[in-house]
Amino acid sequence: MWSLTCVPVNVDNALYKFKPVFRCVQACHFWVFCWVLLALILDNGKGTLKELCQYMPPQLRYGTLMRMVRSGQWDGRRVGESEEP
């Protein structure tokens, strides 16, 4: 459905300020977060994680998304904050 295999540079640049929020380096939660946001933008449905998987590369399966959400290795409150530069 979608042929992107890496996060676009402009998306990476825009979201880079959130990278320190994600402390789990081994699981690359920051990159999974970027893919979830891209998929939410493209999805017309309810935005469930299972529906979002169709917009992500095949390597990112439903289990990967659930591990990121449940890990507790990131601070959801800080992601939701808007910081003025």
C-alpha cells in the first residue's frame, strides 16, 4: 500500500526534539513513534494500532507497536507538551 521504508527527513527533523523523551535505545522507540504519527496522518479509519500497521514497513508489526506503548520507557506527558523555541 505504501512504499516508504524509512522515515522522511523532514518528519525526522520536525520530531527530533522529542527524541530525548524515548529512553529505550535498543528498541528504537523514537522511530516507532515517528511511524505511528505518519500512519495516523494517512489513516482514514479509527486509528487503531492494527489499522495503522498497514501504513508501516513490514518489519514493524503489531507486536512492536504494543511493546513500545506498554514499555513505560517513554514519558507520554512530555510528548504531549508543546514547547516554544
